[in-house]
Amino acid sequence: MYEEVKAKTFSFGSVGDGFEGTLLDITKTTSADKYGKFSNIYKVKIKEGSFHDSTKNEKTGKFTINEEPTVITPGEEYTMWVNHDKGVLIGAMKDIRLGQMFKVTFTETKPTDKGNDAKIIKVFAGKDKQGLPLMDEAWLASQSTNIYDEDNSKME
């Protein structure tokens, strides 16, 4: 028997959406999406979090934010896509190391000249008592055979 596997993609639909987890992997798209944009893709093991997904109205083609949040089961892995035009968020994520605990929260919206409100999403790095990165020791131990270079990219 086979069951369809659906991607677990984190979306920021409503202020307050967010998660706490461990950064597992970072990749970059190699071709542009239908809007001509490239993205960074962050794979995260979620410790806790929730988000408001959206549903597409087939008649109008517009998306509406779901009233009920999706609550993530601890330990699930989710993907967070960030378009390259979101430089502030990508810049903040550069400070998060693979295996480090971190938190991401959708804190507010701000009006823009383009008509759509900007989503303000903040990244918080996990730090230990000495101010060093708070690492997920269990995940690090499971990765002992993988080697990463300084910018968190997998080495071939």
C-alpha cells in the first residue's frame, strides 16, 4: 500500500505564526520560479510551532488564510522557503549554523508602496549561558559522518 507524501512547508499566514527548532539543511534553488525568483530553502526539525495556512478559492483563484492554525507535532521536519528578494530574512538566517536551535516569528505587517503589506519576520538565534550557539547535540551526534564547510553548505 502506498500513501501520497505531501511536502511540509511552513507558511507565515498570520501575525504570531512561528516555530522553534533546529536548522538541518540549507539549499538554494537552481532555477527561477514562475515569478522569476530564486529561493533559499531551510529544512528545520520543529520543537514547537504553529502557522495559519491558506486555501485557494478555485473560482476566484485567490487565497484566504485559514482560521484554524496548523499545530506542528514536535520532531516533524518542515521546509521554509525564502525568496532572494527577502534579503533581511536571508541575512538573519546566515547567522544560524547547521544544528543550532533558533526561533522564527511573524511579528507584524507594515504597509508598502506596492499595495501588499510587508510581513515582518524575525529570527532569534539560540544561545547558551556563555553566549555560544545553542546546538542540538542529539542531531549533531547523528550527523557525525557529514562534513560541512564554514558557510553551512554540504561539502561534496
